Amino acid sequence: MRRSFSNDDLDAGLTVSFMLRLLATVAFGVRSALAARRSATPTANETPYVPVTAVEGP
């Protein structure tokens, strides 16, 4: 009786899954970088600095 999955099948599946995730990350990164380079205005959304006030103890 053969096992449902051999270790080789599992390793191959995990490798393919990792490579697809890696390629998707690179593709979205390149897409974002190209969109940022095309933009004429800054793409960063900065929040103004708000100093933290002293916290009163109990």
C-alpha cells in the first residue's frame, strides 16, 4: 500500500508554494516602485509629531 504523499511530493509542493509567494512579492514590489517613480508628488503619508504628555500615576 502506497502512502498518500511521499516526502518528495511534500517537499516539491512546499518549494513551488514558496517560489510563487516569492515571485508575487517581487512583482508587487516592482509594481509599487514603478508607480512611485511615475508619481510627481511624494507618495509618503506622514503623520505630524505629537509629543506624549506625562502619564499620571494612581
